[in-house]
Amino acid sequence: MRVFTNERGERVPGLHQFGAVRSTVVYDIFKFTCDDDGGHARGGALPDRAAYQAQVHAYIEQFGGEPGAPVVLDFEDILLTELSGRAARHALDLWKRLIIWTKETVPGSPVGMYGFDWKPENRELTRELYEDGLLDLFAPEAYWWPDQTRTTWTDRFAAAVGHARALAPGKPVHPYFHPQYIGGGELPPDVWSYSADRFRELADGVVIWEPSTTNAGSPATGWVSRYAQEWGHASGAAGPLTVTLGSVAAVRGSTVTARLTVTNVSATATGAAPIDSADASFDTPVVPALPPGAAWTCAAGITVPPHHAYSTIPLRLVLGAQEVCLGVVVDRVE
């Protein structure tokens, strides 16, 4: 499953370090609306091609969007699911114009529309946006609210995917996912794991939306390693050993010591295994044989290069035949 990241801000986490592809979201800086009289920008005339395409370029630069990576248009006030009558027809025409202009700006990159999800209104109009070489992918939101249960979240997400598959079979679905609950508070590890399993089961990729590790007060201390373990490890498969990192914040240009805990989560004993990493040194280089449920700790010295540009840094470990990736928060990058 492909993983994309939307990041911008002063302390971007740099999830591409863990294998994610930097993609772009184009926000509605023009304040598009549609009514029975036509389409408008800030209540007046629509932008011309040059003005619109200049703004697309600006967002690609802000997000560091990679060539060939998705570009998602987030124009929520002109979603066809929210309009009716002549206003919906005008919105359809406006969408087609903007999609064509976007594809001219980013040849070779798939273009999607953020927000079409579980609502069936104007289904046939929306279908037109996925025909004739227009939209290439679906980008529904798959965020968590604090009061949601697994059932309500899954029902909503599954409905979004089901509508997309019915509307345009064969078009990929890349939901948007956020490390926090809407309104604040980090997602617990079991919610990360559950969400990742549903994405692998139902979708074709996922977009991690996190403009900055300080957004909404988040220091990224927990979710970075959770992301790395769910989507950033090189082996692509979990093994009998899990690794957790003690609380630590590294500073660029220095070495910090952290405690690593290795736990055997399988039902059988594991043999002794060397522990190695290009990103750290260890006070003890071998994980001993561990019975089921047993844990072992060691000290890891992690060095952050002096010019490291991101607010996290990967910690990739090899434990015998198993590979694990964790994330370390860089305390200061200014």
C-alpha cells in the first residue's frame, strides 16, 4: 500500500524519510462558490488560468510535492454533494475547468478531489468528474473524532470507499488520515493499528496529513514511532519482536542516549539475535533468547546530523532477520 504525506510548516516531520511520498494539497485560497448565476471567487470574477496555475505551483513548493505524486484539490464549498439545481451544474463546469488547468500544471501527476465520500447527492454529476481523463483518484477523509467508536468510524469509511468503487471502478482510493483526533489528542496505538488494517483492507493508499509536528500542540513524541512501525519498516511484515523507545528528544548536532525495550510478543521462544543499526550504537549488541512475553532493554546512542532539516529522524534496527523502524523527535531544528 502506498503512503503519501502532506506536510508544511516550521517543524515538518519529514515522513518521506520513512518511505512516504511527498504529495500536494491545493487549498481554496480563491474562496470558490457557486450559485444559480454561476461560479465565483471571493464573490466576484473567477481567476484566469495563469493566476490559478501559479497558485498550484505555490502549493507544490510549500508541500515539496514530488514529480508524479498526487495533487488533491480541497475546494469544499463547491463539492457537488453539497449543492443542487443550477448551482450544482455551474460547480460541475467549474470543477472541470480547474481539473484541466491543474493537469496542465502537473503533467504526469494524478489529480484528485478531497471530500467526496459517503454522500450520494448529485451522484451522476460527480461521475462526470471521473470520466474523460479528468479526476484520477478519490481522496475521502478518514479522520477520527473523540466520540467515535470503531464501528461508526469503519461504517463511515467503508461507505466512502463503497461509493467511490461504484462511481468509478478502477480509480484508486487514497483516504486522508491524521495522527490526532479532530479537536486534539494523539490517537492511541490500537487505533493506529486498527486504522492501518482497514486501509490495507479497503483502500489503495493513504495520505498522512500533518502540516507540522507542533500543530495543535502535538510534540509528535508518540505518533511518529507508531507511523514508522505501521508503515515505515523496511521488511514490510511484523516479526516476533517488538521494539519501543523510551521518552527522548534529540538535538541536531548531538548524540542522545535512549532506552530501547525489545519484547517477544509471539507464543514461542526466540533465539538470541544481534541488534544493529546504521542510525545508532548499542551498549549491548545482542538481544538474548526471550521466552514468550519476556522483555529486554539496552541503551542506544542516537546521533542527529548538525544540519538535519526535519523534526524527526528514523531509527532503523536489524534484529537478526527482522527489521524494525522507529521515529525519534528532534527537539530543536532551528
